[in-house]
Amino acid sequence: MDPINANDLKIHGVSAITKALADASEAMICVRGKNRFVAMDIEHYRYLRECELTAALAASQADIAAGHFIQESVGAHMRRLTRLPRNSR
């Protein structure tokens, strides 16, 4: 997959993305010689998002199965959060 140069994107617009996506499910957009962005068809994005959510659900279910959770009231949860250092929230 050849990346789309930012200048080509400026000149050709969406047609540059459409052309790149004809051969691949994702198209890299290169800015100043570095890959910076990815363009993809919305259906491919939705598929990847669903995979991400499925993985997050599986991780949460594994945490619950392993007993890695805290059951508490909203008030107790808020008090516990205020005691945490700012960078760990």
C-alpha cells in the first residue's frame, strides 16, 4: 500500500483516498515524509470498532471472573476517587 502524500490529498481531495482504497482496506496519509493518518471505508472502521469493543468486553469479563473489581456505593466510589493521585484517574 503506497501512502497518500498530503500534497496529493490537497490537490486531488477525496478522489485520492477513493483511489487508494480501491486496492486496500486502509490508506496511510503521509505528512512531511511520516505516516500520520489512516483513511478507511466506514464499514471497515465499524468492523474495527466492533473488534475493539468486543476485546474490551472480554477483558472486563475476565476481570470480573478473576475477582478484580470493587463493589461499592456511588458515594463510596466518589470518596475513593478523590483520594487517588490525579495522574492515576
